[in-house]
Amino acid sequence: MTDRRVAVVGGGVIGLSVACHLAEAGVGTVLLERHGLGSGASRATADVLRAYFLGNPVSSAMAVRSLDAYRAFAWRIGTPLPMRRAGYLILFTERDQIAAFEDDLPAQQAAGVDVALVDAEEARRRNPLVGDIGLLAAAWSPQAYVSDTAAIVSGFAAAARRAGADLRTDCPVTAIDVAKGRLHTAGGVLTADAIVCAAGAWSVPLARSAGVDLPLAEPVEQELLATGPPPSRIPLPDIPITLHAASGLLVRKRGDGLLVGMGYPGPDREGWREQVRAQLAVTYPSLEGTALRTAFTGVRDASPDRTAFIGRAPARTPFFYAAGFSGHGLCTAPAAGRLVRDLYLGREPDIDVQRLAATAQRG
């Protein structure tokens, strides 16, 4: 039996950020990961760091702060984090999408997001691949980058270890006894003064043991697809990260092709891929007939409103949670780690954490 001050459950980018921030604050920290570091949702990201989350200014505020932290990542890992500015473009084909953007704009600007509405001509200038889709306007935010998730995971891990954190892989947590501060693992029982649940898709039963109901959807498998070069063999232009708002089709340039995402595959994976092929051909006609292959897969957790749950439970052993990031964890990980650290240390967070609590009224 080993004693630690704080035990973090989950070795994805969120759990690693939490462990890193706690250890750098001088807190004795152990992290427990069921497989390898970054092997869950962190394995299936588009390597995108962006500040703008339409309709979600809380996530945007966290992402703005996280971008600042990523730009300064060199002090943690010794070298700058790879960050290629690409910009983020959201294509609007319906009037109510534009109205929603305008209603949301003041809150986004207050969160520090640089975003503006541009006309269809400007949108096509930025992404000349866009076809005749009835484009009315687009949201444009220059605060978006293509980075390297593996470098972020390894950077947080190295910094956490350097600060004294004990990172244990292949160590699944099977149960938590919050009343006694005990974590039952494959390697035995570990006790802690505080517990942080950052287990992604596996967070619900662990949080329930502390009396916390995290209303997360059933774990879903995310799949990102990759294209080869376009059939014309004409090199693709350097397009921004682009979202087609109506379908959820997200693309970014990757090598001589594109990385493509569109929701979750569900049980009919081949049917979903056909939908992606069809939508890709409609949105970007020059890519019709381009072959698609699986690039990455990983299991994700998702909250009902796609805003993360971060907070503290009134348990006998202090219990904190950071889950439900809905695929946005990479963009918000530094801010999430700092929030959990501040909650543990009793500091005043720089974001209204009450809006992130599992008990908060959202809508």
C-alpha cells in the first residue's frame, strides 16, 4: 500500500495536464492509466488547436487560455511545440446558422476569441475547394493551428515526471472507495488524500462511487479518415481547418491529402463512410472519387451540451472530476489542468468553474 497526496485516474491529455499542473505546484501526485499514455480519446484527434467553439463561450475561454499555454510550451519541454497556423472556417448555408453566430458573438469576444463573419466570396478565397453548396457566409477565426498530439502528450508526461509525478501505465483502477480514500488497482490498493477522475469514457462509474452523476453519453468510437491526393493530381491549396456547419464535415490539409471527420461512425461503419464520401463530394467537388482510409480511431466521452464537466464533489475524501470533453480536450487541456489544480489548492479559478460543475443547469 502506497500513500500519495493526489491520485489522478486517466492518462490522456487531460489527466496528464492535471498531473503536470499539480506536480509543478509541489503536490505529490500519482497518475494511473489503464493502458498507455494517450491511448484513449487522445489517440484520435485531428491535431487541431483552436479557440473558437460556436455556441460554447465557456469552452472558447478555456481554449484561448490553453493556446497561450501551448505557445509557451517550450519552458516545459525545452523546444517549442509544433504549431502551424491554419485558421478555422465554418461554412454557413442556412440563415439560422448566421443568426446563431451573431447572437453568440458578444460572448465569444468577451472570452477573447478573434472571430468574424465573412461573406461567401471571402470564404471561397480562403478555401477555394468549396463547391456550389448554397454558401451564404462563414465564420472566420485566425486562432487555429495544426499541432502534434503525441508531442503534447509526451511533453506533459515529461514535465510531470520532472516535477516529481509518478506516472503508472497498464494500471487500471477497478474501484474507488472515496470514504477511505482507496483506489483498487491491478497492482493493489493505493491510498490518497484526494482523487481526480479524468478517465474519459470510463469516468461515469468511477465518479458514481463518489456520489457524482456525470450525465455522459455512452462511450463512442471516433474515427478520422484520410484522403490521398485529389484525382486531378493537382496539389491541394493550403486551406484552413474547415467545418461545414450543416453536416459536421470537418477537413484539414494533411500531407498531400486531407484529414476528414464527420460525427461518429455508429454500428454501420461502412454506411457512415459512404455518407462521408458523399458529403465530401458535394462540399468539395474536385475531390469526388478520392479514396478514403482510416487514419485514427479512439473512444470518446461526450457531455449533452459538449461542454466539459470540471468540479469537486462533497465527498469525505476530496474528489475532483474532469470529463466529458467531447473531442475538445486537446484544445482545452492546459486550462483544464490549471482549473483542477486551483480547485485542489483552494485558489480562485480564472474561469467560472460553477458553470462547469456536473450539478450546473445548462442550456
